[in-house]
Amino acid sequence: MSASAPAAGQRNFKWVARRPRTKSPRRVQPSAPRRTATPKYDEIPRWGLIDRPRAVAQDSESRLVRWAGSASGLLLLVAALLGLAAVAEFVRYGVLLYNRTRLVSRTTLAASDALVLFAQVASVVIGVAAAVASVCWLVDRRRLMFERAGLRDPRSARSIFVGSLVPFLTLALPGVFLTELVDVRGRADRDRLRILVRVWWTAWVANWAFVLAASLWRLRDSLQAQADGVLLSAVVALIAAAVALLTIHLMRRVDGLGWRGGRRASPTRWVVAIPGSTSGPALVPRETKAGETGEPEAGKAEVREDGMAAIEAPESEDQPLKVAAS
């Protein structure tokens, strides 16, 4: 305070506040965000986030479907190669018979051995691929038929592959898998398909029995046993080719296709009509058995007292009707 102070009640100084000195860095206060107006668009925005599904499962399913689609072609190729192997074995057996009284040139013997080796190796390699493709077809058809029935396949794809491809298990489980497929598929031809599955199952087991017999026969070292082994190998190749063709036939029957892969022709559907009547077809109740009703079954023939009859109809109801009148 200065010496020349003003009168009492007056001040000639002022307080000045200063920030204390410190070594800590200066803190910057964050600025408040700027307020902007809500964005407006003249039309619906075409941008956005794309939720892409995982492609791994789709790739595995599409791979399985591709293998399933190639099963018939691979089996047909295997049947052709096995037929070639049978022909090659018969040619070798003929060369052995010819060699009993005459000499055989090295060129003929080398050509015969090369044909047998090529046919056997090719049939084994393509046969493995055909077996895998056939199991893929079985997995795909089981899943499809169970979905149509509103159910879920109780067997996983891994268990079907193991039961169909592992030795010894492959003798029993494929027939079980096919029987379950036919049962869940239903339709009017279920009984016939069951019989076809049993025939295929028997042929499948017999084929492996012949393969085992031919393998054991080759352990014998006599000349006659070796010659008989060549003939037995030809028979085994023919049986395996027949099993491959039977497998193709079974697959196409399950898919509702003919032998050549086309749709099977449906039988003609006949219904009873009275001449001059506009009330439509009429059916007469059939004779009933214990536990059955007197209503006529759909698709079955019904005979009237006046001699008119309805012949068995196809399964689908969307096909045109053919009316017969006496």
C-alpha cells in the first residue's frame, strides 16, 4: 500500500489472480460436439450394411450335392471298366490255353498284361470315387426325404459315411440306410423298392464274398490254381459290374426316374362315367374286410353291377382324367 494513500474507505490497489506454476502438462478441455440438423434424403438411401452369411457351410453342402449328382455317371464308368477288366481276364485265360500247345510272342503277352493292369487299376480308382459319390447321394436323398416328411434325419452324415465305407460295416449298414430311406419316402411303390433294396443288399454281400474268395485263391501257387484264378477274377469283375448297374437302377427308382434317367410314364387313369349324366364320375363301395371301411380307395379299381369299372390311377391328382363309358 503506497504512502500517499487516499482517504479512509478508498483503495488504490487491486487483486490479480495468477495460475500457480506447475510442471504438469496443461489439460485441454474437450470441446462440446457441434449440433447438426437431422440428415434428410430426397429418396430412400441405397447404402447400408450387408449381412453376408457364412459361405463355409454352403460350400460343403454344394460339394456334397455335386458329388451326389455325379454318382450315376461314375458308377456307369466303373461298370464299363469292370466289363473291360473281365474281357482282359478272359483274353489272358485264352492266351494261357493257347500257350499249352504253342508259343506266345512277347508282344502278345505284354499287351495282355497291360490291358489287365490298366483295367484293374482304373476300376479300383474310379470305384473308390464312385463309392464316395454314392454315399453322398444317400446322405442327400435321406436329408431331402426326411425334410419332406417334416422330420430330421436321426443319422448324421459322418455316421452314414463311416457305416458305408468302413470294411465289415459296409456289408450290413448300407442296406439299413436304404431301407430307412425307402420307408420315409413312402409312396405307392414302397413295397417294390423294399424288394429291390433286399436284392441289391444280397448282391452287394455276394460281390464282397467273391472278392474275398478270389483273393484267397491267389494264395495257391500251382499252375492250374493260377489259371483258375484268372477265370475267377473275370467272374468277380462281371459280378461287380452287375452290382454297379443294379446300384444305378436302385438310385433312379428312388428318384422316380426310369432306367435311362427320364421321368417314368404314369399309368392311364380311368374313372367311371354314366352316358348322358352330368353329375360326374361315380364309384361303388367295394366289399370290406375286418377293420376296413366301405369307401373305395384312391387309385384302385371299382367294379359296378352294370359292368363298368375304374382302372388303377396314378399317384398324382393333377394329371388329366380319361373317362371310359360302356
